Amino acid sequence: MTPNTSHILNQGGTLRDHRFMRDVRLFIVPTVVAIVLQGALYATLLRQAGRSDWLVPVAVIAGATILSALMLTAFRRHQYPLTSSALLTAAMYCVAVTVLSALRIRVSYFGLTLAAPIAIGCLAYANMRFHKAISDNVALLEFPGAQALAVSLGVPIAKESDEIDQLLIDPGEPTEPGQLNRYYMRGVEIVPWMLFLETRQGRVDVASFDISHIRLSPTQLLYTRAKRLLDILAVLVTLPITVPLSLLVAGFILLRHGRPVLFIQKRFGYGGQHFSMMKFRTMHEGSEGHSAGVGDKRVFAGGRFLRRLRLDELPQLYNVLIGEMSLIGPRPVSDFVATQCEATEPKYGLRYLVQPGITGWAQVNSGYATTTEEEMRKLSFDLYYIKHQSFDLDLQIIFRTLLTLVLGKGAR
């Protein structure tokens, strides 16, 4: 017997079939691409091995990919789209392999291992698009002064007939009784406009920020515990690449510009403790000081190239290995910079709540800072990172750092 939902509809609720179909459309192309690529790869591997029993395994993993895409549409309010899509897709892949094994169907585990990352990558991309579409389909609830705020935020004023995914509100403004209930029953997420702005800009308002705003979820706490292990593994795995590169850079500096090869400076680390941060020297001897700006004459020939590709920071992998730094976090600053910034803004010391990093959210958004004003802007990004630290955010930072190295945008 179908339950009677008329009382819900009369209060403003709606049937969500149309919303589901709209969400599914965002997954169609990446899902089809994933199925085609997986099938082609798996079939090619089996044919090269002289086997023709590839059709059933390909059909099963195609079904698992489709089911993963459909299930991801239910994760509308998940904060970690990359992690959730990767875990769900991997889990469905395991289910598919279990089904094939239970049916005693011959499979190539090597082929499945190579095909799985294709599904994970395609659906992660689709899930990112899905969440971006949700965050773009927003409106601001009407209240005194909402018109000016709507213009500032770049969003429309909400009408109850609008099909939106997020309704922005001002928690300090009263609302009509039952109004928010009707939006919620339609599947609309209720979000304070300040949080929306913070998420869209990727930075916090330093003036209103307080340490009490940092309330890490169990998932975040788990990740912060695992991050140290991931740092060590990343350093060890990349040693075959980083060690030869380091030797080449050291040899270039030594032969072309002499000693010292390394530049070592005391920097503030976790908890405000000092540590010796190492870099390859890229400036003429005796010209240390504030950060180098564009066209800085203190940088010697070839040094700008090393800084452009971040090769000068390779020695910091040792700082990471011994636990003084992390791969990702706020950039460590010198005593001079820290003293100036803390005199301007006492909250600057909140940066020391996490390990400093070789690259970070502020780096990929605003680059190096040469003035106190630029450091304050970087602080807004650093505090956002501390508040929202997660595996998803770190993946974004890694990706954008690689884009910076290739395109020269972001961190300088």
C-alpha cells in the first residue's frame, strides 16, 4: 500500500523525481566514458592473452559503475565529494569481484586492478561537478537588507516557486513560521550566508574568526592522525626521483655559484616552536632577507628557474621526514615576519595549530607574500585550511600545486 503523502505536499513538500533525474544527467557522460574505457582495457588485456571470456566481467563492472553513479546522487550534503566517491566506487568494485567469484566466472584480477582507477577517477570528477552544480543553484531568503547582500554574493532572492538546492539565510533575522520547514521538505539545504561565502571564497573573515570555530569532525580527526603516515610514505616513495634531482640541483649550485649549497633559516613550526628549515640557495651569498619578489636582483642566474619549479624546496622533504613539517600546511615564516604579523593581528599565531607545509591552501590561492597586508590575506586562507582540513582539500592543493608548476600561476 502506497503511503499517503498529501499532508506533506500540502505543507510545501514536493515529489523529488524530477530532481533525481536532473542529478543523474550530471553523471551520464563520465559514467559512459568510464564504462567504455574499462571495457576496452579489460577486453584488450584478455585478447592479448588469447582469451575471449571478457564479456560477462565487463558487463558486471559496468553495472557496478552505473550503480555507484546512482548511489552518489544521494550524497548531496557530503562535505568530501572526492573521498566519498572514491570509497563508494571502490566498494562497489569489490562487490562486483565478489559476485564474479561467487558465480565461478573466470576473471583477470590484473585487468580489474588496472580498470578500477578509471571508474574511480571518472566518478570522482562527476561527483565534483555534481556538488559544484548544487553550490551554484542557490538563492538568498528575503529579509531587510537582503537585496544589497544578494548583489554582493551574486545570488538571486529566493521565491518559493524556485527549484534551488541551497537556501541562504541570516541566522540573526527572524523568518516566517514554517517557511524554512517548507524548503527543507522540498530537499533544499539551509545554509547561513556567511558559511556559503566562506566556502565559495575558500577563506575566512579573520576579524570575526575565533578558535572556537575550529570544530573538527571525527573524519577530520582521523585524517589528521593518518596524515603523518601519509607524509612519510610519500617522501619514501618519491626518493628515487627526489634524490637524483637534489644531487643535480646541488651540483649546479656548487659548480656555478659555490658554497654554501643550502640556505638554512630558523622558522616557526607547530605550536610556535622553532626549527631549522632547509632550502637550496637561490640568492647571492649575503643577500638573505625578506621573500624574493618578481624580478628580485638578489636571485642568481638559474635560481629563478629553481624557484619556478620549486626545486629549491627539495631539502624540506628531510624536514617532513623527521616530523618538523608536513607536505601540506601553512608555509613556515621567519621570526621577522611572524613578529610583524602578530603585532598587526594577534590571531596570526593560530597558524601554528597545524604542522607547516611545503605547499598549502594559501600558497595555491595567493602565492608568496612580500608585505604584511599580503600576509594577512594569506592568513585568511590558512585559517580556512585549518578549519576545513581534509583529504579532499589536500588533494585539491596537490592538484593546484602541480598546475602552478606547469602554468606558473598561483604560488610564485
